[in-house]
Amino acid sequence: MVRSRDVGMTRVGVTTNGMLLEPYVKTKQSFPDGLAMLTVSLDTTDPARFKSVTRGGKLDVVFNGLKAVKSLKPDLPIRVNKV
């Protein structure tokens, strides 16, 4: 397996829809070495519209995931993109 540092990358960012952040944090209790930023991409910040657009997704799940990330790694910058 090639690691980011093996090819000269020292900072890595991850983009996600955030739906699985909380279970990931609970299971892994860590993030990959070199993770410099987390970006969450949201279609909307309106809970009803979010549910419709994501076919049943719950915006609270994303926000709970963000809280879990911040509790595990408080200094990790998090950016939210509303697309």
C-alpha cells in the first residue's frame, strides 16, 4: 500500500457527506496520520429538504458526526460546503 507521505504529501484533506462520521469515530477512535482538514458537503441545511434530497437522510446525523469529530480531534479544521 502506498501512503501519502511515501509520495511526498504531508497534508491530506478528506471530503465526505458526513452521514457515517459518528460511527467511524466510535469505531476507529482516530484519524489517519496527516489528516489536515475535513470537508463536509451538504446539499442543504434545511432538515426537511435534506431528508427529501438524500432520500431519508437526517441532518442531525451529520451534525452529531461533526460533534464526534470535534470531541476526538478538537484542532482539526472542519469546512462545510453547501452545494
